[in-house]
Amino acid sequence: MVMLDAGSTRSTRSTNLLEVEGLRKWFRIKRSILDILHGKQEGVVKAVDDVSFSVKQGSTFVLAGESGSGKSTIARLILRAIEPDGGSIRFAGRDVLSLDKRGLMWFRRSAQMIHQDPYSSLNPRMKVISIVGEPLEVHGIKDRREKEEMVFKALEEVRLEPVEEIAYRYPHMLSGGQRQRVAIARALVLKPMLIVADEPVSMLDLSVRAEILELMQNLKVKHNITYIYITHDLSTARYFGDSIAILYKGKIVEMGSIDDVLNEPLHPYTQALIDAIPEPDPASRLRDKVIRIRASTSISMDEANDHGCRFYARCPYAMDICREEPKLLEVKNGHLVSCFLYKSSV
């Protein structure tokens, strides 16, 4: 099994905080009465299928891909919100899947999550001080003064000031950017080693996104926080990430440092994602832009998904050999790709 030490280009002396190997999660598709009457077999969605990677302490590992690629499912598996069907997860040297109740309490304190939607992830009936302080109560910090000091400190860290006023407001009294800062403070208050950020800026105004990402970057440096950053936006991935894995239908198709993958994309799917990024230069927008993807084909979109390359039906370079499943291979130092186009170069 080939594994990449995420963040190795910028954190060569650090050790792996998280190691994921052979992770798998399949969901069964329930049949309707008509499906049963017509003899249709029960289907399976391979949401996460044999995914492996490792993340160094203090680095940012990006999981990127379109909706349905398995990014959020991987996050839920890592945090044990759902149980995997196979594979292993090691965190700070401990097997996450075999932790007892006490071990799980330690893990949940050490690994926190920032959700995508700052409007629905905060309880509208709770004041900010209660929202940020709730994890402290769950983990046994009951003293009112101690809890208040820790909440105020977290709010200061995310630059929500004046703290004494913000702490006693309700979420509806805050802007979208302020709500997401509250969500970050809630994740930060327990001083975690790992934060999983699931599209944390996708629902914010463009003017606020850079501020939130800069805040998260500063917190990373200050507290040596490790991030798993989930996104479909390769522009923010380039700004925020150290290393990246490109996911397609539950499989990692390309992985490496941010600079290598985004400057020299190898997999046709990665190339198509980068082709689709809007051009900031107005003059460039007037030119015809070709996205390297097969838009229409007689091949079924599900053909070869079980036994071959999942991108086969949409790939402009598809070959007969692509009906077999390609392995994730290292084409050059730290840059891995799952594609038969590069079979002769390894």
C-alpha cells in the first residue's frame, strides 16, 4: 500500500499525527417495491474504497473533489461519527477503531470539526458563551469561572471582540463570518491536535473567505494544529494546503504536495478540475476554454466502476486497459497518481 506523508514538503521533521490505511465504507441502496417485482438486485455505493494517507503534525492535508466523491464520508469515518467497513485509523500512535470509552473521550477532545454551514451548525436558542462552552461541560469542566475564562480566551483567539458583548449574543445577531468564527472557537476551546474543516468558507461572502482562512492559518502556526481541509475549491486549497488528495467516486486518483499536484496535474480528472477554475484575468475569460473531459459517450457512466478505473466513462484518454483498476503509483518524488497513462514511467 502506497502512502504519502502529507505536508512532507514543509514539515520534514514532524511526525505523523494521523495514519489512514485501506479505509472503506460502502452503503447499500435500498430497493423499492417495483425494483423487487422486476428482480432488480440490491445496489452498493462505494463511498470510500481503499483510501490510504498519512498527515504530519502541524500540516494541512486537503481532500478535494466534486460532490459525491467521498470527502465528507472520510471525515466522518476519521472522527468515528460512522463506523468503517474496513481499514485502519491511527491517531497519535493509537488505534482509533479499538478505543474504549475513556479512549474515545480523549480522542474526541483531541479531534474537532468545523462544519460547512455556520447558520445551521449553531443552536439558535443558545448564546455564544453556551455554544462555545458546551464542549467543556461534555468533557468535565464544570467550574463556571474556569469555563468562562476558557470561552473568552477562545473568542479572543478568533478575533470576536468585544468578547464580553459577543459572548452573550445569539447566533441570529451575528454575520455569517462571525458565526463561523464562533464555530472555530468552539472547535478551538478544547485545544485539539486535529481539526477537520468541512468546506468552512464555501457559504461565506468572498470578502470574508480570505479572512477566515488567514485566521485558521495563524491558529495553525500558533498552536501547531493539524488540519484536514475538505473542499471542492482548488483556489482556497492552493492558499491553505500543504498536501492534497484528489478524490473521485471514493478513490484517491492523485496525491502529492499542493504545488506539484496543482502546477503539474497528472490525472485527467485533476486536469479537468483545474481547467474548470474561473480565470481572474478579464481578457482570459473571452477566450474559448476547453475542459479535458468526455461530456457525452455511449459508455455507461457506471461501466467499469466495480473493476476498472472509475473515471473511465468520462476520460478523454480512456484505453481498453482502463477497464482494469489502476493502482496508486509514485510517478515522481512524493507525487502519486492512479492512471495507466503513467504506467511506463514508474
